[in-house]
Amino acid sequence: MVDLGVERIIGVEKNNNKIAVEIKSFTSDSTIHAYYEALGQYIFYSDLLDFKESNRKLYLAIPEDAYKRLQKNDLIKLSLD
């Protein structure tokens, strides 16, 4: 696996389904800023995976408390869904 400089990325394969999970810790003082940064990295890594492993789907994992805070913002909630 190529190290993409993320906090942690996990690759899993089961029954020909391949996924990668990027895990973000959201340690920044600003949840919104951390989300924008994570989203930008997610898009970049997704493009890289499309090039390197087009059959692997990328997911972004964030802490539950950060997710709940982000759900309070209607515009961000749309992008989370």
C-alpha cells in the first residue's frame, strides 16, 4: 500500500469487495476546518485510488462527536450524506 500521508488508512478485501478507510482524528480546535481539510484529502486520495486501484472504494471515518457537531450545519450535513 502506498503511504498517502494520512493519519491512518486501512485496506480490506472480502468476497471481491475492496475498500479503504481513511481515519481522521479531528484534533483541531475548529471542527469545520478539520472537516474541510479531511474532505479535501478524501477527494485527493479518492482520485489517487481511482488511478492506482480503481476497484477499491474509499470511506472517511471521523469521530462520532465530530460527526454530531457537523450534523448541526445544514450545508455540511448535505455533503456528509
